[in-house]
Amino acid sequence: MASNRVRVIVLHPALGPLDYRVPHGMTVEPGSVVVVPIGPRQYAGVVWEEDRLPCETVGDNRLRNLVSVADAPPIPAPVRRLIEWTANYYLAPLSSVLAMSLRTSAAFEAAPTIVEYRATGLVPDRLTPQRAQALERIADRQGLVRELATIADVTEAVIRGLVKAGAIESVTVNTDTPYPLPDPRHAPPDLSDQQAAAASILRQAIGAHAFQPFLLDGVTGSGKTEVYFEAIAAAIAAGRQSLVLLPEIALTEPFLTRFARRFGCDPVAWHSDLRQSQRRRAWRAITRGEAMVTVGARSALFLPYPNLGLIVVDEAHETSFKQEDGVHYHARDVAVMRGKFEDCPVVLATATPAIETRHQVELGRYEELKLPGRYGAAELPQIEAIDLIQEPPERGRWLSPRLVTAIDACLERGEQALLFLNRRGYAPLTLCRACGHRFQCPNCTAWMVEHRLIRRLACHHCGHTNPVPEACPECGAEDALVACGPGVERIADEAAALWPDARAAVVTSDTIWSPVKAAEFVHRMEHGEIDIVIGTQLVTKGYHFPNLTLVGVVDADLGLAGGDLRASERTFQQIMQVAGRAGRGEKPGTVYIQTHSPDAPVMQALVNGDAEGFYAAETEARRDAGAPPFGRFAAIVVSSEDRQAAEETARLIGRSAPKPDGMHVFGPAPAPLAMLRGRHRFRLLVHARRAFDVQDVIREWLGALSWPQKVRVTVDVDPYSF
Ligand code: ADP
Ligand code: ZN
């Protein structure tokens, strides 16, 4: 019989789909999570549509039985399509994408409910006195087997016997405290005209139940959040779930506060910082369609919402949406695909859209909603460049006199200042004055960064740390270590020396590592308990502090170094975002950007407020170079602890490269991080025309080769780090 045979994706990256027999009494359907035998071992897997997964089959007589099926709802069809698309597009094994999806969905950790028992009213054929006593005493009670046995004063075996005989049945009980329902009419805002226009288009899209991506392109402080809140309100009113993706876990707390103000309660949060019990409760509420609004990190994309009506990607330009290990995917793009499979609108909200996203608007695929001005009386801040060659800081200092004077005045007025430097720790490089020894990570091609707050040297790539040594390990000189260059901790030292009475806070992932810490920071800022913030990119986004009127960008050139094709774009976005923290209330803001190249196009665009000019020039440069969005890249990274093995495999891959029209392969060459976590890395870069199916070519190319087990080959489609 063909119907009791199913195809299963097994959670093992080296195994393709396999067929199994469904044993008598078990029911499964596509999406069911099951346990299967492989040799003497057992693996988890998911039942899939047979016709979507061609594979070699075995005869019925050689089929093995499924071991069990999980007591959880099957993975819904749109999620199965999303998993297939992700595996296909990002050239990852289906089982890896599936594993990622299941890890986030907690299907294995959670029985969604508990099972209780109650009498059915049926009298069993064999009615012993004990059975009669049990049925009489249980009557209309309900509980666990153990509880019923106690109530009836019989053994548990008697109760189980009655279950077998059909006189007692099992019922699943939802044990979770329900989440409160967000109320779309709790505190609706008075929208500005431009907000109202955008909100009305989104409301219509929710009503249309159809796939439509939007770019909600509004300057910082224009009130994008209030606009997509209206879309969420419409989805709630229509009984459909919403998902809001945020780039940074630290951002969730301020978001929750605003959400609660608008809807009267918190949304369901989904991120890696949840306790196990919270995670399970959230997962169950989401899966049952009870969680109306979920806010989460990129992993929330693969959750099984049964009834999704809206996806919002806030700060959609953020590069942290690009996952850089495991399955290399871009959550912004996967979000759009999820919307496609769910037939629902997707809103990408940002003040500084990626060039790729703007291009989709130009092609007519995404609809643009513009909010050109700040909400209320707030004006966009004025941006001034400080030429570090003309106006250098004092020796051993990093803040130029003009910036120092401006901060003096800001503090004098009782307002808050923000110094931005995208570098954690005290100094990016430590060396020995006596012999020139530099501290390098033993596992990576990277310098160890001094962190004075914890008195350690740390590698920002693998997390390796050492105590700061007393003497140079190379020459033994004491007190000879010099810190080179500034990190935020060093700027904090300088601020403490310049403004000893000011209260300063360092905001980096070292100090703000949980939503609770973020909430504390927000509270202290809002209550005027902080005068100067010194922070990394963590402070560039999302926050709204009306009394913050001055922003100083300590080193605007930092992101421009290196050959990254997105360096200018990223610098522009980052500085626009951090500038966007200034003057969001009634008081106007000023931004100072310290640079060695004030004439660089990106600095000029920032100072002149010429976003359009910047984007136009940058887009043309991309077009000329055939870079995204006009061409495509894929990086093939070959790594191994054995350098020679990695290099040989990389060469082999290079030699076997196909040479179709429209595609070109560069390398292999040592990867930008030639060693990472103890693995030597070589890279080939595939460049192709936009319409070219690189995935197909790479799949065939690599599929025909083999390499030693100690070598790992990963493909990064649309790579972000160059
Ligand atoms: P963006 O996300 O575009 O930078 P926000 O959504 O953070 O902007 O809005 C900036 C500030 O303006 C916030 O304090 C927000 O509460 C306020 N705001 C925006 N729109 C409205 C509105 N319609 N009514 C009242 N306050 C608003
Ligand atoms: Zn390292």
C-alpha cells in the first residue's frame, strides 16, 4: 500500500530524503515532526510532500517504520515552502535550514500541552468492583492518571486499564496563561497628514490579503513606528497575526514600551535571551495563532504562525539581518519571501534604505511610502564636518577642540551628548614599546583588543581572551605596553578627564547585553541621569531621547577603510542613523563628524544633506562595476585546521570552475580573515550577471567534486563581508 509510505527529511546534513513506513495506528501528514531509525540510531526528521523531493526509493519490503511522531502541530505549508526556498537560494542543505527552523520553533523541547483524563460514560465489558468504584468516584473529574487514582482510591493500573477499555479518555489541556490581546483601539495616535496617507495604504494592503512589499522610507524621527503600528492594528482587527523583526535584541525593550502605550499590553517577544519556559510558552501561543503580534530577532522568521497577515522589518537597512554563520541568509530578503508564501504585505521600514531595496522600488516591485519630514516640530539636525588635519585634537587625545567646545556648551545647557565610535574596548591594538611585539589572537588573523573594564585582551572574532600581561611576553620588558588608537572605553576616559562632573555611560554589547540592560539605559537617559553617552553602533538606532541634542562622530573614516563594496553606503547609513538621534524633541540637534577626508563624496553628502545625490552616485558606481543590485556575487569559502588541505581543496575548486558566459570566478586567495577560530580560510569569489542562475551552476560545480572530511566548504550567496 503506497499510502502508508512517507518521505522524510532527516536532520542530518549528510543524508538526503528517505522513505519510511507509517506503523499502524500512527497518523502523519506533510510537516509532521517524527523520529526515524537510521542504522542503530534515531534521528529527528520532518515528513515532506513526496513529489517535491525526488529521491531514490527502496522497495516496500525494505522500509523501516517511523519510531514516533511529535505531539506538536505539523510545520505549515508556507513555512515548508520558505524552508525550500532558503535552502535553494542560499545553497544550504535542506536539513540545515529545517534544523534552524525547528531549533527556533522548540518543537522538540515542548509538549504543547499536558494530557489529562476523564470518564467517557462508556461502561466497560469487564466491570470489576475496583473499576466500578473508580468510575463512580471520578464521575466528571478530570486530571492526570496519578490524580485520578488518588481520587478513586485505586492503583494507577486500574485507571490505565479503564483507558484501554475506552471508559476513560485522554484530553489535551492548554496549561499556559494566555497572553493579553493587544487592543487596536487602546490609544490611537493623531497621525500627521503624511503618516495618515501611508497608514491608509497599508491598511488597504492588509485588507487585500495579498503579497505586497513596501518600503516605508521616512527620515529619522518621522514616525515610521506609528505608521506601521496602524498596519498592525488593522491586522489585529482582521484577526491576523503580525511579526515585527528588529535587528538588535537590545532594541526590543524600548519597542515594547511604545507598543504597550499604543496597544495596552506587550507583544510576544521572541529572541535568544528568553528563558526556556518563556520560550515554550511563546512558541505555543504563536503556533496556536493566539499570539497576535510577535516581535523578534531574525530567527522569528521561521516560526509557524498559522495565520500571518503582516511582516514588518524595522531598520531594514541593518547588516545584522544578514546571518553570517550556519545557514548564510539575509533575514530582510527571507522576510519578503515569507510574505510571498503567506500572501501578506511586508513592510521594510528605514531612514536609509539599502541600494538593493531602492532598486526594487525603481523596478516597481516594492511600493515606496515616503515620510520626508520629522514628526511634530522637530527639525533634522545640522551636520558639520571637522577636518582633523586642520583642527587636530591635542596630543594623546581624540576629540578636536571644536567638538570639545560644543560639548561644553551642550552640557552647560543641561542637554545630553552622544559620542559615537564603532569600536568596542579601550584600544584596537596593543604593542610593546621595547620590542614592538603586537598581541595577536592565537586563533584568528586579528589583533587582540584591550578591554580595560575587565582588564583583558579580547579577540572580537572568536571571543578568546587573556589577562593583560604585566610584562611583554616577547622581551620581558615591564610597563612597556602601549595602547594604539581609540576604542569607546578610551573615549570615556577622555570624557571623564574633560568633564569630571558629567555622568557618562558606555553603551556597547559589553555593557548592554540584554533587554533588561537596555531598559535600564533608556530609563537613565529619559530621567536625565546620563549626560554623555559613548557608544558603538548599538546606540545608532531606534532610540528616541528628546534631550539629546549633540552627536559627535569620533572617527567617520573608520568604516571606509578596506575594500568592501558597501563601505561608503554603510558609512552614510551609520552616520545618518547616529545623526538621527540628535534633536528629536523640541530642541534642535547638531552633529559633528571628525574626518581626515572632508572632501570625500560621502562626507560631502552628509554635510549637505544630499541623500539623493549620494545614492545616485553610488548606484552609478555599482552599475559600472556590475556590483549588486546590477550583478551578483557568491563567495565560496574553504576552511580547515589543516592549512594545506584547505588550500589544495580551494585550488581544486578553482581549477574545476565552469566558464559560462556571464559568470567569472576570482581566486582562490586567502580570505579577508585568513584564519578564523583556528581554521585557515581560502576564498573564491563568483561574480555573475544579475539574471544568471549562479546557484544552479555552483550546485553542479561543487556537487561533482569531493574533498577530505576535515575541509569545510561554505557558500555565501550575496555576501556582505568582502
Ligand atoms: P522613526 O522611527 O521614524 O525614527 P518614531 O516612530 O520613533 O520615528 O517617531 C519619533 C517620535 O515622534 C516618537 O517619540 C513618536 O512617539 C513621536 N510620534 C510620531 N508620530 C506621532 C504621532 N502621530 N502622534 C504622537 N507622537 C508621534
Ligand atoms: Zn580570535
